[in-house]
Amino acid sequence: MKVQNQISIQSYKADGFIGKYQKLVRDVVLPYQYSVLNDEAPDTEKSHVVRNFINAGCAVRGEDVGDGFYGMVFQDSDAAKWIEAAAYSLSLFPDRKLEETVDKLIDIIADAQEPDGYLNTYYTIKDKEKRWTNLHEGHELYCSGHMMEAACAYYEATGKDKLLLVMQKNAEHIYDHFITKGHAGFPGHPEVELALLKMYRLLDNKHCLELAEHFINTRGCDPHFYEKEKEARGWSVWNGNPADTDYSQASKPVRSQSDATGHAVRAVYLYTAMADLAASTDDEELLAACRRLWESITKRQMYLTGGIGSTVHGEAFSVDYDLPNDTAYAETCASIGLLFFASRMLENEVLGEYGDVCERAFYNTVLAGMQLDGRRFFYVNPLEVIPGISGVSPTHRHDLPVRPKWYACACCPPNAARLISSFGKYAYGENADTAFCHLFAAGEISLANGMKFTCETKYPYDFTIYYKIEKGGRLAIRIPAWSRTFKVCINENDTDVLPDKGYLYLDVSDGDTICLTLDDTPQFQYASSKIPALSGKTALCRGPLVYCFEGIDNADDVLSLSLKRGGNLNVSAYDENLLNGIVTISADALRREASDTLYSSDVPDEKPCQAVAVPYYTWGNRGENQMRVWMNETV
């Protein structure tokens, strides 16, 4: 079944849990991040992003470039993602002051574009003669892609086309280099492919479609391309290994790939573009590859939290079932990319598992990537943290016990902001006669097909969802796989309609009210015996939320706890004063007596107790303390 396009960014007005997060982005995250981009945030990692564009504009005009370029080669992308997040926020909450701020930044970016359409501050300031000679490391196409996405979003939100015209010119420059002039190569870091497809849909620009197809179809056809490129140029940004074709998803042509490999963010950005292109061109061979890669990730390489990319070495997938808790990488951006991939798979076929993974990734890893106050961020999202080891030991240095304010490589903070602000695009979709409810998000929904309705719910802490239909049609509601039971009423009358591939299809009329009640029972989770790190362990979930145990709730020691198999799980009342409002779960447990002896033949004493768990996304908000998702289990 060919399905829906994502709804336009103006079609969803948020309320409830998601609306609260979107207001946090508006009120705190966007202003804070903009101050960082301008190097105005105190005691925070220097960014220099805006100054880089100003200095590049000076270089274009032949003026002195001031303090030159500072930061990573992909530093421009931070500004692009911030603009995109601001655009989505403006579509929800019109704000003249924010719009003026974005307009000023766009003016600065436009001034940094070279006459031929090229736009990249690193090369314009530092190495103009080296343009397009280091696709493996240079991130020129990656930065262009993010700026294209920003341009599309800002045009859709405001109708202003200055940045869109800049990026159209940039896209034509790229087309001229790779298509007209026939220079070989494909992006080291996939991203521009999915951005070009967004430009194509917005503008019906066939060059954008052709260029996206070219980059996707070229990848992996010459696995040695990056080696040849490095030999020809004789210089490097960070001495990356061009022979590691798994890292760059270039060992085989994309239609022949079966296993998700290499850098996790690069992988899911590529797979998102592949799924998008498959939907746009009815390419069944490409879709078949996407299905294989989806299976590789979600059935053999994904954490319970929706995190992907288990190893710090290359920020990458490792091998099947290698999912350690305490050394997990699980980059925030990787889970965002996984959500993108799932959403685009829904463009090809309506399967509940795609929505299930969207939900799992968002409510756990993505939200955990940002402090509840919106001012600190995790790049890495472990499932176990032990102060004194995590962030300290050489093997665990990447797994921090508290969120930093910013990063030298700051891809995750603005990425989280743009996803949260655009949540409606992933929660709802449409085709000619159907509204798809992929995720449960309170608010008002108005669709291009004429349907209009509101969703009322306190999800993810309450599991009753009401849909009030203003303009009817066909409603397709995902029934999550975790919900062992559910009940649906139309106008207070029970219905016995059964889900089809995870979605419930209902014909609804003007004035109808639909009430969906999902299973709110907390559940023990057990892992495959193929995952060595999880032998003899169990975890807790309730609805879409994975729970974790923090020391602050458990006598400062979760390591000595083991949960009783089949023990009682008690759900608290909603506490609006705890961690911005949560529900806790208490579990029957045993606490082993602590010992200072490194090893002993004495059997330790164990005492019954109650272990308290909080939602994983809230961990690390009350100071440095122990945290575990997967707990030892005792009979």
C-alpha cells in the first residue's frame, strides 16, 4: 500500500507532553543555542559558527577575514539545524523577534556564498583551492544538505525565500560539478541526498532529484574511490581511513547492501534517503535493500531505548548482538536518524513496527539527549553509568554521567531541537482520503485532504487517547506492539475492528469522537540470549517509556539490587513536581549486602526491598549518581 506524505509543518498545533517540550524549545533551547552560536554563552564550549559566516563573507568580498575559521570542518551545519528548528518553532508559535533574528542570520549566510554558488565557510576562509577534493572528510555536501533542509523549512514556515534561493543556487553549483562536468564522487557523510529530495518535492526541481539519485546510485560502485581521492590530493583533515568502506557504507552498491555497518548517523541518513527515493520513484529493488537494512538494525543492533551504534570506535555499528550497556555509544543524532528512516519507510508501506521504533527512539534516547531544562545535552546515551568509571576510565570516557553545556562537535543539540519542534510531521501523515496517526500527540491537526480533528491525551503517562473529528474521512491509528490489549469506542460504542499490519482503520464522520484505550500495565523486558551483555537481566517498560534505576532513588546504590522474577510492579500516581512530571515504578527486589572485600567465598546476605525506577529520558537530571536500565534478576 503506497501511503502518505508527511503533513506540512503548519498542520499541527501541539498541546500536552509534546507541546510542553515544543514550548521549552521556543522559550529556552533556541535562545540558549543561538547565544552559543554567537559565543555569548558563559562557561560554554566555543562555537564561532556565526563568526565563521561573517569571516567567509569578508573573504568573498576580498576583505580581511579577521580571526579566520574556528571549529570542526562541518561547523556550518550547526547554524543550519538551528535555523530549521527555529522555522518549525515559528510554524507553531509565530514570533516576530525570532523571525527577525533568523532573517539577520540568513543575510550573513547569503553574504558568505561565493559567486558560483559554493557555500562553505571552512574552504572559503582556509582552503579555497581545495574545494571538492576531499569528499571523504570535507563535509561540504553534508553542510549543504543541512542548509537545504533549513531553507525548505523556513520557506514553508514564513514564505520567505532568501535562503531557499541561496540553496537553489548552491544545488545548481553541485549539479554542475558532479553531473554537468562529470566529477566523480559521493558524499563522505550522507545527508545531502535526503535534503535534495526535500528540495525536489518543494520545488519540483528535477536537477535535485537527479543529483540525489546520482549520489545514492554511485555509492559503493567503486569501493576504492576514497583511497584514490586521498592519494591524488595528498592532504587530510583528520587522517580518516579511506580503506574502511564499511565505515562509509561504500563496500557495495546500496541495492546490494544487507547489513547496517559503520558510522551509525551516516548510515541512517543514507537509508532515509534511500527509502525516500524508493517512495518517490517506485524503486522496488531499492526498497528491498531498505527492508534488509531495517531488519539488520532493529532486529539485531538496536538497544531497548532505540539507541543505535554501540561502539565508540567510529561512532558505529559493531556486529550483531553486541549491545553493551556501560560502554554504549548510542549517539543522540543516530536515534534521530533512525526516526527519520522509520518515517520514510512509512512512506512506502504502512507497518506498525515503523511507528513503534519512531516512538521508542524519540521517547527514550532522543529526549534523554537533552536536560529537562533545555540547557545541557548528551551526545552519548549509555544504559549504565557508574560515577568514578563512566567518563573517567579510558574504556568509558565517552559515557558521561552528567550532560555538558555544549560540544566542540555540536551536532546533537540543534538536531534534537529541530526534531522536537517538527514532531507533528512524524506523528501525523495523510494521503488523498486518510489521516494517519503514527504517534500519539495532543493538539489540533488540519490536513490538505480536508480532514480536521483534535487529539486529547496525557500520553505517555496516561493511555487514553481521544480524537474529536471536525471534518471526517478515514482515520488510521497505530496500535503499538507493546499494548497487549486495547479498546476502541466510536461515539461511546465499542467497535470490534481489528488492526491491519499494526494500524486500525476507521471511517469517521463530522462530529464523531473516537476513544482509544491502550494497555498501561508495566512490563518486564527480557533480551535475546544472543546478547551476551544481558544474560540474566531484566528491564522495565511502561508504554513507550523505558525505565531506569538511579542511585538517588535507591539508597545511592543500584549495583547491589536485583529484581524478583514475577515480582510486583507498582505504578505511582503522576507527580508533577518530580522531574517535570513523571510516573515512577517500584519493583520487588533484593539488596545484596555491600562488601569492601574484592572477592570472597562467603555467601552475601540479601534483604527484600523496593527498587524505584524513573523514565530513562529523565536520568542524570539530579546530579551525578549511578544509573542502570538492565537489572540483575533473581528467582
